[in-house]
Amino acid sequence: MTIPNQLYLVFVKIPLPIILSKLVENLCTSKSIGNHKFYLKALSTPEVIAAKDSTQLGTFIMKLGATNVKATLNVYNEMIKKSSSPQALKALNCYVEPYKYAVSSFEMVSSELIEDPQTVNYDVTVIGIEITNCEKELIDGKVQAP
């Protein structure tokens, strides 16, 4: 019997499936969610997957929202600094207050979700309406959204 003098290693790349919690899966596949794949991807972080109840899930979602809103607000602020058109400035400035409000609302959501979930729902609805109004301003001001 001869012993081979070479060692062969075989590497196979097998993507690991993302195991989503039932909470995330139910949320992302509900009829009220428009882009299911986007939400499934966005909510596939270990913290979100580990959520034990809807309050924890809501808290993680709002923290993610706050981070995204801050980043978007920074982009709008940079665009404001570089803009010279009065129409563009008006359109861009429309976003500043709703986005600041969104950041503060999303950051304090942990306690509100437990104490008064309806207030959180109201805050998110109001922010959505304000941002929709600003989107119209962008179109009217012929400004390309970031």
C-alpha cells in the first residue's frame, strides 16, 4: 500500500441561507409591504432576526430607520450647500424639518412602543405625509433625489 504524498483539498462555496425569524418573515410578507425582497434583506441583521416579540422588532426597525434618515439628511444638507437655484433650495429645505423630526421620533421609539404604540404609528404616518409633500417639491423644483 502506498501513501499519497500530496494532499488535495476541495473547497466548495455554498451560500449560507439567511434564517429569518417568523416575526420578520410575517412582517415582510404582509400585504401592506410593497417591496418584500428589500425588507427581507434590510431586516436580515442578527439583531433583528433575534427579536423575540413585535416590540423588539419595532425597536430595531426604528433604529435602522433613524440611521438611514440621518444619512439621508446629511446628503440633503450637502446638496443645500451646493445649490444655487431658489426652487431647488426650497425643495431641499422642505426635507430638513421632517427628517430631523423623524430622527428624534425614531430614536425615542423604544419607550414609546411599550407605553403607547399608537403614538409611534401616528408619528410615522405624519412623517410619511410630510416626506410625500417634499417629494412633490423636488419634482416641481426639478431636483434629482439622492
